[in-house]
Amino acid sequence: MLGFQHEIYNALIHDDPVFSPYSQVHQQPHSPDAMIRCELLTNTGDLTAAVKHFYNRWMIELRYENPVVERLNLNRSQDVVTIHVLTISEHNAMTFQFTIKRGVR
């Protein structure tokens, strides 16, 4: 779980042009629905661009190399996007909840 937390931070928060450094990643080992919860704040307020950037980073840097099962479920309201992820490899499984919000500048 710690490895994923660091990967998320490096891929989506640290020196990222889309997401604010005030974004946060939390481990929730006793919550099977979202073992890692990430609150991403946009730098620009453009949720559409933020979702596109998230999916790009997910595909290139964050997903298992050869997932057996991978489900991403996106829910969007006017100001918030929530993406629930279930990913299973041959030997591991993980769940995530990414919440993307318009950041305050």
C-alpha cells in the first residue's frame, strides 16, 4: 500500500501542472472499498482536463502492468469528480477512491 501511495504522489501531485501540491493521499487499510483515498485539487479548476490528465497518468504510471481485472467507475457532479478503482493482478488486488475537486487559487 505504501508503494502505491508514493507512486500516486509522484505521478499526480509532486511538481504536477494539473494538480495542486495541497492534494492529499491517505491509506485506509481497514476500508476494502478504498484502501487508498486520494483528494486531488486542480490548479486551474478545469475538471475535464483534470480527468483526462488522471486517466493518462493512470495508464502510463499507476496501473498494474498486466491487470487481470481493472474497473474504473467515474461519477461527476458540477464541482467534483469521484473515480473508484478496483485493480487485480495475478497476485495482488487494490482499491482506490480518487476525488478531484476544483482548487482554490
